[in-house]
Amino acid sequence: MIEKRLALITGGTSGIGFGVAEALAGDCDLALAYAGNHDRANSAADILGKTGSEVKLFPGELSGYDDAKRLFDEVLSTCGKSPEILVNSAGRIRDGFFMQTDFSFHEALVTQQLLVTMALCQLVLKPMYGKRYGRIVNIGSITGFYAKRSQVNYAAAKAGINGFTRTLALEVAHRGITANVVAPGLIRSPMTEGIVRYLESDSGKKIAQHIPSGFIGEPEDVGSLVAFLCSDEARYITGAVIPVDGGRSLGDTGI
């Protein structure tokens, strides 16, 4: 029996992270990190466990390097090996106009989004080096290159993820390790419930104004791409930043 590769997915029990887990399930064993909704996490594990994958849950906040190191050590101890696949999907939005908010408000989000991503990448890289194999996919956002008011902290973090991942890809490509960014636009998830509700309140007219494809994306729209980037078929793709946004970031929508 061929041993399944182990995929560590942060934020892996809901939203985009769960869409990624579903796409990888069956082909990989899954280590799913999540913040605090235990009922939702257990439900996700039950669903994914039916695919034949071994699923392990790792609760806890990811607010800095120490949290990232704790998570990595727990995965190593529980699963008996380091992940061959890392998907950094955990995150949150904390909107606020820059001049009107305390700097600590922005510092916390950039740490959670960018520095934790960097920390987990560094922690998994040494074992990947030894195996001469690894897949890293960092979930960015079109906000990293598509400006939106009140999201300076989120934009800074996601733009940082783009630059970090592309440079990392250059450093590790010779060891069979790829690193890519998937940059979603509006995807239906617990984090986007408010904006989705607003856009759907006018018989879909607002959706068409903002998204050229005319519909809101689902987690599986992101998950299928991430699964491909984690596969052997994507061995020649590294350092890419790929939007999944229904055309939202392309430019003038005519309004």
C-alpha cells in the first residue's frame, strides 16, 4: 500500500480551507488546524474521514511564531512525520480606515496573515529539503493587488504573501519544492457572509455589477486549483500568483 502524503491545512475546517481539504481528501491524509469552532471541526472531520483519508484536528489560535511552532510540533508528534504539503488558508478580515484605527489593530492582522504564513513555511521546509519534494500553496487575495477602502492591513499582508512566496519559490525550486499563491476574489464562506448577503439582496444585480462572471465563487472553485497545484502534474508551476475571482480584478466593470 502506498503511503499517502500528509497535507497540513490551516483554517481547514471551514470556508476555503475546507474546500481545499475536500479537494485533497482521498489522495492525502489531512492535518487540519482551526481556531475554535469544535463542533464545525468535528463535523468536517466526519465528512472527510469517509473518503479514506486519515484526518487529525489541531485546535488553537495562530497569532505568531510560537503558535506556528506549537502547531508544527503537534502535527509532527501526532502524525509521525512532517507535512509534504502545506496550505496556509487561515485568516480573518479586520476592516478599518487607517487613520481612524490604532496601529495595534493592523499589526495583529499582518502578523496573523503574513508572519504566521512565513513561519509555517520555514518550519516545513527542512523536511521537504531532505525529501526533495514539497508543495506549498499560500492563500492570498485579489486585495493584494486590487485596492479596496478600509483594507490597508489585509492588502499589506496579502501583497506581502505574494512577494514572499515568489521569492521563496526561487530559493527552493532546485529541491523539487514548489510554492504558489492562489488569490481568491469573493468566495462564499463564513468570513464573507455579510458582503454576500448584501450582494444577493437585489436579485443578483449587484453581483453582476462587481463580478464579470455574474456569480459568487464557492470554496470548491479554489479547492480544485489548490489540489492541482499540490499534485505531481503541477511540478513545473512555481512562483505563480493565480486569481480565482470571476474576473473581478481585471479592471473596469463598466459602472
